[in-house]
Amino acid sequence: MYVLAIDGGGTKTSAVLCDEHGNIYAKVVTTRSNPTAMNLHYFESTIHTIMQNLQRQNSQVFSAIHSCYAGMAGVKELQAERTVEEIVRQYVPSKAIISVENDAIIALYSGTLGQAGIVQIAGTGAITMGYDLQQTLHRVGGWGYLFDDEGSGYDLGAQALKAIFQGYDGRGRATALTDAILNYFAVANVPQLIKCIYGEEHPRTVVAPLSKYVAAMADQGDEVANKILEDACQKHYRAIKSCYKQMIWGTEHVPVVLVGGVFKNEGYFLPKLQQLANADDIPLQFITPLLPPIGGAVIAALKELNIQPYPSFIETFQKK
């Protein structure tokens, strides 16, 4: 069986043609496809380009697609599912199943391989999503960068900038984040950061990448950066705990998949979050993904066909 899988995020979009063995027959990696962060015309154009590219790479497999699963940031908020479905339907066989969901689902499946659990995403944005034993979806957070997305790359980057400006003013402690981020933007002083931040690019795409410097400076012992990370950990745990308590579980440990660039420092977040759960006597088991999110999208597409991936799926998929 051939499936089309799409992982559309706030930074980039990936799409593959794959089978249940994990063999990839075509692959595209391109710009973001989050309708909340881009013009709708540009969003539609991006999806069209992806479909055309995959079709050119392997028209034979493309014409034999049985299922398409698109996990895309922002589609639920703007009710853009129909837009994606209509575009995809122009290219795939008429009998193909098309499912368009929040990208949190494919992130969950990247760790649980289609099983129930909770996923905590912290990339450009942040969201908590649970899928329980009654196959009910529960969502916590992820309501947008202006007032939510706590613990996201954008949130960490914004907290870093806040600390830098407060330190510059004398309203806060000095931090190593200042020199690191001045070097990143190649400017000489803090006031010059303003023109870098308030430019033509969407604020999320400018601020979110700064989160890596929070982790880096925390590793070097910077107190301000450490406090930002500690606060982020607490924010994630509150969301996960809230999600867990709204769901129905048995007596087993519930897997919690940590996905996104913020969690690249898994040596920090995994034990911290596990410690918080243990202290509350909540049976959560924090894990990292076995596959990238696009692999979770393949699992979801196969699940729509009631097909289990082969035991060698992960190994084969990761080779591509």
C-alpha cells in the first residue's frame, strides 16, 4: 500500500510517498505551510507545489496512493482542512482517503507508533495533545504566540530578548544571552536589535530561533538562561498534567512524547519532567520520538487503512 504523508509546520514542510515497509519513493522538503503565519494564497501555492513535485518524482506510485494524511499547524484554527483536502484531491486517486489534522497527532505517533498517549510539542509554537484509550482527542494550549504557546521556541526567544533589554536598562541581571544574540544578529549593541526584530519577517520566524541560545547559555551556567529553561519546564508540565487529567486511562504508564527543537536538550527536559510527574505520583513516561514527525504522518496514513507498519519500518524509513 502506498501512502502520502505531509508534515506542515511553522518553519518547514515535509512530504513523502511511502509504504508499510518504510520505503520512501519520493520526498519534498520546503518552506512553512502554517496558514496562521502566512498569506492564504501563498499557503495554497505551497501545497500545490508539493503535490506537483512529488508527482514528478514518482508518478507511478503517486497515482496508486491509497491514503493521504496531512498533519499541519494552524489548519484547525483557521478551518483550512477543506482547503488542503481540495488541493490534494486534485492530484490523488478519487478513492484515496484524505485526512487533515493538527500536526500534534503525527508528532504523537512519531513516538507511540499509532498508540494512545500525550504529545508535548515545543517547536516554533507549543501545544499539548492527548489521544486516550477511548480514542478521544484532548487539546491543551497552543492558542497562538501573542498570548500562549508557553514553553515554545518563540516563548523562550521572547523571554531571552526580554532579559537582554531588562539587563541593558538595569532592570534585570546581566546575562550571557546578550553577547550571544548580538553576535547572532551581527549588531554592536542592544538598541540595534530592534530593527532586527521588527522587520519584514513574521516575528515568530525571527524570535523562535533564539531559543537555542537559551539552552546553550544555560549549559554554560548562565543564571538568567537557566531560569528561563526552568520556567519552560514548569509550563510544559502544567499543560501535560492538565491534559492527562481530562483523559481516560487504565493503570498503565502513559507515554508522553517530547517533540520539537526546544527538546533537543533532552538531557535537561526528560529527567526534569519525569521528576515532576513522579513527585505528583502521576504515571507518565516521558520519551523521545522514534521517528521524525513525517514518519508519524506515514504511521497515521497507514492507520487510516488499518495497516500496521512492518517491524523493520523504523530502520528502513530512517535510512532514507
